[in-house]
Amino acid sequence: MKKIGILFGQENTFPQAFVNKVNEKAVEGIVAEAVTIDKVMQGEPTEYAVIIDRISQDVPFYRAYLKNAALCGTAVLNNPFWWSADEKFFNNALATKVGVPVPKTVLLPSKERPDDTTGESFRNLKFPLDWEGMFNYVGFPAFMKPFSGGGWKNVYKLDHQGEFFKSYGETGQLVMMLQEAIDFTAYFRCYYLNGDRVHIMPYEPRNPHHLRYVTEPQDFDPALLQLVEDYVIALNHALGYDFNTVEFAIRDGIPYAIDFCNPAPDAELTSVGAANFEWIVENAANMAIERALKHQEGANNLTWGTFMQNNIKDFTSMNVEGVNQATEAVHKIYSHIEKEVKLEAATEVAVEEMDAEVAKSSLLKSIGTATEADKVDLKKIKGVGPKLEGVLNSIGIYTFVQVSKMTAREYDLVDSLLTTFKGRAKRDQWAEQAKALLNEN
């Protein structure tokens, strides 16, 4: 019997609804319950194949418990190691690298020195800071908020410089960030689950909390909704979250990712509404069951984002001897990371020497995966007709986001998988075209 557990705090509706939904599905060998903890012993496994984490951001004891559980094979959703390292300013920085628009943002040192530090601890920080340069870059109005916080705590709306310095003086030891305010015409909050499930919810952040989810029917451009979904998937694939929400403010037809580090997002019936609640309960239950069925006892069953995976790939290309040593050490700890390293060793093999499966795997590892549900009209790319679009779909290429990540090596990998149309991707510069199409959208 494989157990699915949910670890939660003050939530009242979602946890029990989730447990009930999993158990109602009556999947053989799968049962769900609230997590119970009576002791935590180092290196000893829990009784759970999967744990949905809804509370460890507020309880350090739970975070340590989950890391120990993950080390012993539990699939913890979300990955507690990455969640411990992640924060909102880094999210914004990463978004700029994966092609997702974000508001202009700068990082601010804490107004007051942290405990046990002196002025000498900040000898590398220039005084005064280049306030004028930061203000010119971000502009006003702007928001100031904690670089790693959440729940709209310690958030300031600032209309001019004078308000900034007054509010900054109230922030104490908090490290803050100053962020451009987006004057939006529409706003979405999007659930993301398990790599491929996206639920887009019209949202009004200026309303009282219990009235923010818009329930009245609205018409939105399908191309805009598709772009929002592509951006949600791109961000979460890079970050490696299993369960998250992403918020977008729409300005001049462009979705700007405002907030996308919410790995224990609001799922209470009283705030999200019945329709959204039904979606998240159903799909969270399906996700947990799928992960339980795939669970390998004693293995590393965590999700790691492409940011981490690509850094492992970069390391493996540094030198063969170092790669062999690193691979051996990583294999002793996380068997699945060893698998990733071995797969990426294929990048050292000439493309023409790869068999089709290795070439396809290497290609999709570089540009990301998508499904039929993500499909966009690739024929908008010059040189791609209906037949070639069908071939690309059969390989697993469905979106402009994927094509935009192609470099010379990916073009060669595509050519190796084609029987006709060889050389067209490089000749017509598909990646540049895809980036332009994303920007137009």
C-alpha cells in the first residue's frame, strides 16, 4: 500500500477535500491521509510515498522533516531543498533568462543591519547607493516588498521618491525589492500542477481578499490565454515546482509575471470559489496519485527544475575526469541525477552518431517538453508548412517557447530527426522568428 500524505496548517477546506478525492478514486494500492509525525530519526524513511507540503514555509521543524523524508525516497511536493533556496528576486532574474516579461525590479539592502553585524560587515556596499539610477530604472509608481516574502505582508505602494524613503525607513532588517508598478487592463492568477496542468483564473488584486477571484464570464483573446499558459509552464519548468500559482498583469497585450513563488498557494473554498476549488482538488488528487504510482522506493523522487539540471549539464562539460568523479558521487546520493548526467553525456557525442531516441531526448532536454494540449500554430514560422508542422509535433515540438530556445546544436538535432526539410531550421533562423512571435503576442 502506497500512502499519500498532506501536511497542512490553518487551512480548513482543501486538505480534507484532497484526501477525500484521492480515496474516492479508489486506485488499487493507493490511500491518502493527513500526515502524522511522532518522531523524526535521521536517515529513516517515512510511511509516505508522496507528501503534499502546505505549511513548512511557516514551520522550520516540518521543513527539516520533509528534507529527511525526501532523502529517504518520499516524493515531496514541492521539492523542499529548492523551496529552501528560492526567493522572489531570483524568480524575477530567472524569468529574464527564460523569455518571460517581468516588471523592472531592483534589490535593496536592509535599512537596518542584521543582528551580530557592524558597519565593517558592509564594506563592500557603496554609500550612498545609486538611488537615482534605481529610481530612473524602475520608475514611479512602484511597489516595495520583501525579496523573499509572501501573503502581501510588508508591501508598500509608492507614488514618488519621498514616499519611498519614508516607507524604506520602516522596513527594519527586511531585505526588500523595488518593483515597477504595471498599470494593467486584465489580471490572471494561474494554478500550475505537475508539469502540464494550468488553470487560468481572472483575478482582481485590488478587491478585498474574498472578492478577488472574478466569477463573471469574460471574453479573452485565445492567443493571450495561450501565451499566459506558455509562460506559466516555462517559469515552473525552470523553477522545478510541482504545485504553484503565477500571477500576470496584462499591459498593452503583454502578460507581465508579477508573482510566481507561491508553492503553497491559496486553495480555500471560501476565497477561490467553488469552480476553482473543484479544479484544484481534482487535479491535485490526480497529480498525487500519478506520483505515487511512479514512486520508486529509496530513490530520489523529487522534481528538479531545468535551471538546476542545466547547471549540472554545464558542470559535466568542464572535464571528463571531473564528470566521472561527480557522476559517481551523485549516483550514491540521488540515482535519478545520475540518469540525468548520463543522458547529458550524449551532448559530447557528434549529432550524426546519435540514434534517434538519444537525439530526441537530448533535443527535448534542451528546449523543454510540451504536449498536444500546448500546441500553437507553428506554421506562423517562415518555412514551416502543414507537413513539417506535423513532423515537429511528432517529435514533441509544439510551442514557440520550445523553438525560441534552439541554438545551432538543436538545429542539428532537429535535422537528424528529419528525412526531408533538412537545414531549414538554421537557414530560416527559427529561434529568432519564435522569439519575435512571442513578443508580438
